[in-house]
Amino acid sequence: MRLRRTLRWCCHAESGVQLVEFAVVLPLLVVFVYGIFDFGNAFNLKQKLANAVRDGARSGADLPSGDTLVQTSGPGGSIPAANLIMQAVDASLIASQMNDCGLATVAGVQTPGTLIWEYDATGGSCTAANELKLTINRGFLYKATINSNLVDVLATQVTITYPYAWRFNRVITLVSPGSTYSGVVTITSTSTMVNAD
């Protein structure tokens, strides 16, 4: 009975109306602010991925175009050029304090008859359904106009697909209980650089 009288007084008093309005608006405000924060994290991740593939493409552009193997002074004598590019991408991911999903431990698979390698990493918090995928194309051709002539230009193209887990699902239920939001999406970034030789 006392609670009922208190609620009636709050609903008729001006301060009570402000309290009710605040209670209605607060969940919307929290969802809005959290959405901005989550989108900002996704955008930041996209920038880090762009830097990583740019480092990989730059590394590949400096390697000899026709060679699939690069001579080294270490044991083994030579390693696949794609592995050097993968190592450059992995180093950039680690320097950005990102989960590399165990990329450095994955062996690349070359598409037969091409200069395309794929690395599928599922270590760390990455799973087979949400894997990091790195594709390196050492023989990427694109058209360019040079001295009024349309020519094929040989380049290295590096593409990464990275899983991003949205945190927005945690707060959307404040506005609409029982609703869900996609848990994981993939963010893709590509960089292409002309081979130096």
C-alpha cells in the first residue's frame, strides 16, 4: 500500500516525471553509446588490417616476380616467397597487438598452376567457422595506361579476411529483450603493389 502511494506521488510530482523519463531514455542512450564504441572498434580493426596487408604487399613487391622461391643465407637455402609476405603480415598484426590466429604456424597452399597462396589460420580464439584467411597473389595483373598504351602490369596483391565479434549483442536486449544481433562478421582488406622488377 505504501509503495502504491509513493508511486502515485512520484507520477504526479515533477521530479517523478523526470525520473520516469530518465528510466525510459537510459536504455536507448546506453545502446546508442555502446553501438558507437563497437563500431569504432570495428573501424580501428579495419585500419590495422589495411596496414598489415600494405606491409605484406610492399614486401612482395620488393621480391623477384618470377621466383616462387627466395634464396636465403640460412639453413634450407630457399623458402617460398609467399611465406616472406605472410611473415610481414603476421609481424604487422602482432605489432598492432592483434590476435594473429596462429598465422605464423600455418603452411600456405598454392593453387596449382598459379602464383596464388592461401593461408587459413584457426588458432587462438579463431575457429574454423571464424578463421583468419590470407590470400597472396604474386602474379596479379591489372591494366594501366603508359605513354598512351594499355599494358598489363604485374603486381602483388594481398587480401586478408579477419573475424570480428560484435559486442553490441550484449546491450541490444535492454531495448528489445529476446532480440539478437549477428555475433561475428568478417572484415576484409586488400592491398596491391606493383612488383619492382
